[in-house]
Amino acid sequence: MGQKEKSAHVVTSAKKEHDKHESEHHELGFVRKYIFSQDHKVIGIQYGITSLLFLLFGFSLMMIMRWQLAYPGQEFPWKWLADFMGQANMPGGIMLPEFYNQLGAMHGTIMVFLGVVPLAVGAFGNYVVPLQIGTIDMAFPKLNMTSYWVYFLGGVTMLVSFAMPGGAANSGWTSYAPLSVIATTGQTVWLIGMVFLITSSLLGSINFIVTIIQLRVKGLTFMRLPFFVWAQFVTSFLLLLAFPPLEAAGVLQLMDRLAGTSFFLPSGLVVSGQPLAVSGGGSPLLWQHLFWFLAHPEVYVLILPAMGIVAEIIANNTRKPLWGYKSLVYSAIFLGFMSFIVWAHHMFLTGMGTTISTFFQTTTMIISIPSVIILTALLLSLWGGSIRFTTPMLFALAFLPMFAIGGLTGLPLGLAPPDIHLHDTYYVIGHFHYVVAPGTIFALFAGIYFWYPKVTGRKMNELLGKIHFWTSLVFINGVFMPMFIQGLAGVSRRLYDGGAQYAHAQGVLQWNEFMSTSAWLLGLAQIPFVINFFWSIRKGKKVEANHWDATTLDWACTTSPPLAHGNFKVVPEVHRGPYDYSHQGAQSDFLPQNQPGEA
Amino acid sequence: MEIPYTIHPRPDTGVYNAKLGVWLFLASEVMLFGALFSSYVLLRIGSDSWPHGYSILDWKIATFNTVVLISSSVTMVMSWASLMLKDFKKYKLYMGLTILCAFIFLAVKAFEYNTKFGHHLYPSTNTFLAIYFTITGLHGLHVIGGIFVNSYLWGPGSKMWKTQPERFTNRVEVAGLYWHFVDLVWIFLFPVLYLL
Ligand code: HEM
Ligand SMILES: [Cu+2]
């Protein structure tokens, strides 16, 4: 406590810059303040709430699908829900294959583009990055507001697509041609929705990069940036450079669907026994190349911010500097570069030839090195620390082995020979879900528990947090671990009946019920979180501004910093690296970045 | 408190915020058009027959359009230079010319499209025309976007010259960067589609 007051005084004396705007500042109306807000904190919260709702929605789609997988062709137990989804989709409470496909495609799309990325980048990035670099807002506040609202429009568009004739998009979140080109109208709406989401990401990424380069406070050199900021920085470059090719692909597919072109339609295509009346001459593989050119970097967009969050929390709760900060930073940058030249490891089975396969399997093996370095550095950071097992720390700790499982199971997929067996099986689904669900989503939960006190001034309940953590950990493994078993047995993904009609699947079929039950229990396990989240806003334990005794600048400003450029009363100045914990000879076990002097 | 470096460059990076922002935006645009050009290459390599651009398209009228667009880039630079010399009248003139050139370019493009449609040549006719219409169409949208920005800076937006001349000059500079990029894309488009 005494320490904290001292450092606050230090800030004040560091630089006094009278702020005339503070006094003449007039109150904004409710709409400008909370709805069309230009303040990075409000926008961050808007992103956070919207994306959490989408995550819940995407998860619900999957919980419904899991019924069909566990009990293929049986009547849905909740009549009201079956009715809600309509006779056209679930006649007599039994799910139609077409509807299953819609749910699958939209689950993937919503989870990735409307859930995880907006939460990891839009919410955490927006709220935390400007605070951590000691500035008052993002570089372009209006653009920031626009990003959010364009994202929102994209989300609405995706939801509306369910009401199209033929329902929502049903060609998977990958929208492979030619299937997607001849699909129902929902696909057109999906493409339009994607154009909104891409535009939003582009605007956002420009904003982040400019903010980080231009608005760092005095003394905050690049090598003093918290790793979280680095992670967001690299992520923004990936979004900036990888999304435009998907936008191009989207435009081409829209042309195929609306103007009758044949970019992705080969000559002589026959649909339902009828030759398709198009000029032909296109290439379905072109779509896959353009799609994966985005979608591989996209997986690093999903994982890098999560690594950033975990790094912050681990340094803070082990009370020591991160092990190998520089290696972490260089690995993240290298990862960013490499992620642009591995995309075709998703396409080993398309017959693109062994030379190309060899190239991409080599680059894939190379890119696994920086990932392993990051994971190892985080793991070694635990060594010799006096660890505080707070709820955020538990989630951050669980991230390490979960991400490790996800990453290691990816290696066989990156080598062409084993991938021939594993491609498009449940093994793949297990692999990437370990990365994004118990990996990224756990990290995002960690982040919510960690920064909640900064936003609200109160702490989330520890007991509920621990219940949430342990139950989620058990059930999420129950969902995804058996997928490896099924996949190795050769069960394909995207099967409407979970493999029931395949002879080779019979031996592993019993897992379907187990996985589905785990998924539903996982749903229940989120209830303590939801209760905790809302209850703590008013009833949580009140805590001081730097509750976790952290060193980075986001903890140097007050709780829930005032809107309209009020983050810092005085511009802070940075004197040291981001994780000066347990400094030899210092009075407390942490030295905030803005504290001058040696100790 | 105000956001720093909105007008003056940050000493250690040497740029002001909007300039860096526009360069980043252009980097993403390079990826957008780069993907389309790559698609062109892939489709062309993969096809059995591919017409020569000059056998379908009118390269003469496109050469004229190239000249128009390059001139507009020159006038754009002149308009910015005029502001640097504090000559607002000249600025108005050159910016006006830039906008005029953009309109001429679009008119010529519309005429070209119309002729093609008149000969029953549509995007759906073959893959060459498909990519021709798509890329030039997207480029046309960029030209339209440029017209909006430049017209704003020529008209209502130019009031800022009286209150914040430096900021206004920056805006024109940034709009100029974008406009040169639009020009540059065309310089790639023209030989690839019309001549090869
Ligand atoms: C934790 C609860 C989750 C469960 C139970 C679950 C389950 C599944 C299952 C069974 C599939 C395969 C569907 C099929 O191919 O037939 C699937 C696909 C997919 N999931 Fe999840 N998932 C969950 C969370 C997530 C999260 C958090 C993400 C995003 C980061 C995600 C992204 C995807 C994607 C991209 C696909 C592929 C969709 C497609 O093939 O088009 N899932 N999920
Ligand atoms: Cu990949």
C-alpha cells in the first residue's frame, strides 16, 4: 500500500503538464458516451460483450448439433427448441442433414470471426493496449468506433442469413468451391457478412499498429513493451496483410454467384445430373489457396493474443520476470512472418504435387520452432517462482498443457504422409479445438478474471472462479480428447450421423454420447462464470487500482479510468522493462515501469 | 489531453499518425490487388486457351486513359505543392483538375464497358472477361472513392485551410498517397489486361 502511494507520487512529479481540456470538458450525451462512443475503453467493452454473446451463441449451435451426433435421427428432447428452429429444419423434432450443415458452418464462422478474434483483439486489445503503452486513446478514435459498428453489422448479417430461403450458409466455414458457389442464398449473405468483418478487422489493425508505433510514452522503447502489446502488434500485421486476399476471394465468389462467372468452376461440372450452364475454365483450388492464405495466419491471430495474456498473468503471479523476454518477442515476430508461407499444408490431399507438398511441410516444421520456444519460455518462467494460484493464474497455467496438446498433435498433420490418413477426420477437429478452446478460450477467461478489477474496481469471486475453472477443464477434455481416438480410427468430420453408417467407425462410436454429454456439462459449467460476471459488478470485493501488484502501465492508472482521454492524469514516463519483479535490493517485490531510479 | 502526433511527425519515427495509417492501408491494398493478380496468373496458367488482351479489348482507348490517370497524379502533387507554397487558389485549380481527370477516366471506362456489353461480352462469357471486369471494376470503385475524398477536400473540407492549414496540408498529402496508389494499380493493370 505504502509502496503504491509512493509510486503514484513519483508519477506526479515525473512530469507536470497542465491539461486545459480537463476543465473545459463538457459532458457528452448518453448515446455519444456509451453507444457511439469513441473511447477505447467503452469500445473495448462493447466488443467484449458482443463477442461473448456470439461465443455463447456459437457454442449453443454446437450443443444442438451434439444431440444429433450422440443420438442420430432421434427426436430432439426439448420440443420448444425444436419448434423454435422450425419445421423446415427439424420436422417432428428430427434434425435434417441440410440443417446440420448450416449449424456446422455457422458454428465455425461465428466462433472464429465473431467470437474469439473480436474478444481477443477487439476487446482486450482495445482496452489494454492504450493503457499499457501509457496513452490516452487509440490513434484514430473515430475509426475505432467505425470498426466496432462494422463488426456489429457483420454479425447481424450473419444472424439474418438463417432467415434466408434455404437457411444460412452450409458449405462449412471454409466455403470450399464449387459446393459454395452452387449453394443456397445463405452463402451470398455469408459473403457479404464476411466483407463487413474483413473491413472491420482492417480498420482495427491499422489503428493498433499506428497506436503502438506512434503513441508509446517516453521511455517505452520497443524492447520494454509488455509481451501482450507485442502479441497484439504482430497479430495486427497478420490481420492487415492476410485478410485482403480473402476479401479478393470473397469478391470472386460473389461474382461467381451473382454475375455468372466461373472463377472457381471447372469446365464440365455436372450438378444433380445436369451439366452446369457456365463458361467453366475456373479452378476450385484457387479458392482453397486464397482461403488458406488468410486462414492459416488467422490461427495465429487466434493464438497470439492468448499467449500475450498468458505471459502477463504468469509474470504477475510468479512474481518474477518472464524467462527469455527477447526470445518471446523474436519468436512472435518470426511466427508472424512464417505464417504467410505455410498455408498449403491444409491442401496436401488436393494433388498439388510432391514438390509443393515438400516445400510446405518444411516451412510447417520450421514454424513449429518459434511456437515451441514461446511455450518453453512460458513454462520455464514458472521455475522457482512463488506462484499465486489465483483464478486467472489457474486458467493461464492450464493454457500451457492444453496448447501443447493442440500444437503437438498438429505436427503429424503438417507432414504430408501421415496427413493422408488424418486429413478431414475428427483428429483435425480435436487438434484445432485444443488450440482454440482449452487454449485460447481459457486464456481469454484468464484475461477476463485478470482485468475485471481494472474495469469495474471489483474482483470476481474466487470460489465461483475456481468451480468454473475445474469443471471446465474436466469437461472440455471430455469433449475433445476422444476426437483424437475417433479420428485415428478414420472417422470423418462433418458427418451428419457422427459415423453411424460406417463400418470402420463402429468401434469408436460409443464416444459420441460421451463427448456430447461432456459438451452439455461444459455448458452448465459456464453458469458459475455468468453468475460471477454479473454478480461481481455490484457485489464483488472492492479492490484498489493495482490489485495484483503488477508492473505494467495499465495498473498505474486509476480503476476504470475516466472516459474522454482521461486515462492518465499526468503522462507517465517509463524507466524500466515490463516485468521488474523481485528486483534485488528493492523494497517491494515489484517495480512499476514508471518508477524511476534503480530501486 | 490530445492525441499526440496528429499533425507533427513523431521525432523517432519521422511520420505523423495519419501518414503511417495510410501507408499501412496501402500495404493491405497491395495484398488485395496482389491476390487478384495472382488469381489471374493461376487461372491463365491453368486454362487451355487464353485470348490476347488486345484481340478483345481496345488498347488505344486504354492508353488514353492511362495518360489521363498519370496526369491526374501529377496535378495531385501540384495541388499539395501549392499548399506547401501557401497558394490556396492554385490548390483549388489543381485539385479541381485531378477530380476532372478522374471523371474522364470513369467516363471512358463506362464507354468501354458499354461497348463490350453491346457485343454481348459479359463477365460470364469467359474467364478472361470475368477477371477483366472484376479487376477493372474494383479499380473503378477505388477511383470513385478517390473522387469522394478529393471532392470533399476541394469543397467543404477545404474550409480547414483557414483554421488549421498544416492539418489540411497533411490531409491532402495523405489523399495524394492514396491517389498515386490507384494510379499505380492501373499502370499494372493496363499492360497485363490489354497488352499481354
Ligand atoms: C467448446 C465447445 C466446442 C465444441 C463442443 C465444438 C465442437 C465442434 C465439432 C464437433 C465440430 C465438427 C463439426 C463437423 O465437422 O461435423 C466443430 C467444428 C468447428 N469448430 Fe468447434 N466446438 C467448440 C468450440 C469451438 C471454438 C471455441 C472455436 C473457435 C475458435 C471452434 C471452431 C470450430 C471450427 C472452425 C470448426 C470447423 C467448422 C467447419 O468445418 O466448417 N469451435 N466444433
Ligand atoms: Cu495451417
